[in-house]
Amino acid sequence: MKCPREIKDLLKVLYNLSPSETEVMYYLCDNEARASDIGEELGKDRSTVQRYLSKLRSAGLVERESVVKEGKKGRFYVYTVRDKEELKQKIENRLDAWKDEKLRVLEEI
């Protein structure tokens, strides 16, 4: 199941993401990739993408997996949205909390 483009607006509001952060999140919704691959695909610097990924991981929206290539030294990280149903549930929970917060603000008027 492909993520709808409209999810970018929802993520921007609910998680206070920048347009670039939402682009990275949208890309990962349907792909798994290294930070350098994401940067190349979206025309962003790898270090900038890594900052975006850090924020997305802190929000619990993406996961990072350590990968070691056979016969090579070192490791790299692959980022992904592993479980879309879990992502959907997280967003729904955040939407409910956001709605409650905004309704409390309205009650103070």
C-alpha cells in the first residue's frame, strides 16, 4: 500500500515537521534507504538528511537498522517505515491528542 501524498500535510501539522522533513518521511513511507541515498534522491546534503532522520526517529516515525556487508569492514544504517499499520496507529493517536489540545485552547476563549 502506497502512502497518500496528503499524509505530508498531516505529518507537518501533527509533528511540527518542515517541508523537507515531510519529504524525507514520505520517501521512507514507501522505501528503505541510507541517508546518502535519500539525500541523492531528494537533492539534499547527507548531513542535513541525517538531522531530519534524527527528528523522525525521535518522533517514532521511522526506524533505523544497522547493516554489515559481508566481506567489508564497517557498517551503515538503513532507515525505513517497517510497519505501516503501526505508523497509522501512531498518527491516529497523535491526531487524537492534538485535537484534544486544540479543543482545550478553544474552551479558554
